[in-house]
Amino acid sequence: MRKLKSTEVTPFKQRLYRKQEGICPLCLLPLPKEPSKYALDHDHVTGEVRGVLHMGCNKAEGNIFNAVGRWGKVGKDYDAVIPYLERLLEYYQAPRSGVIYHLHKSPEEKEEQRRKRANARARARRRVQKEK
């Protein structure tokens, strides 16, 4: 393996862009055409380039890796992070309990709460106006 020179970054990003057919491998959406608008993703342990990603997808990938390493208590080692993520995917896909969390609000409940707060603010404004 060799290290890229700074002058080689943009042409290398463009080659990867073409190889990936202009598609981000994480979200599967088209990448911007301008190389400065997409990220050259790399392994932060070895430094090896993996591909090009949307800026946001690159940030998400790094945040997920760091979160699993830190909060998942597996360290920043891909050999430990990858099995953790595989187990997380299995967990997401497993059958659920059929019970709703006590603090969860449905969209209708959130809208009702929003309406109540708006009405309370309006009543308070009217009270202030009457006092003047």
C-alpha cells in the first residue's frame, strides 16, 4: 500500500466516484458531481481508503464507529465493532414485545400536546393584554 499525496486526492476521489458509478454505498443515493462536495472515506485505524461518501454519510459512519467503540464498550477495533453492529442489526430485526414504552407519544398525542401548549400561550397573551 502507498500513501496518497495531497495532489492525488481529487483525481483519486474522481476515480472512486466513477468506480462507484456516482452512488454513495451507504445511502445508495447519487453523490454530488463536484469532488469537494463528497468525502474520501478511510479507516481511522489503518488509514486505508474505503470509498467516497456523502459528507453526512461519512460523518454518520464515523460517529457510529466511535459510539460503538466508546459506549458499546468494544474499543476502536473493527474486529470487535463489526460483530457488535451485526448483533445490533439482528436485535433491530427481532420480534418485539407488543408493549408501548410509557413515555412514548403517538403523532396524534404530540399534536394534542402542541395544541394545548399553543392554547395556553394564547390565553396568557390575552391575559397580559387585558392587564394593560
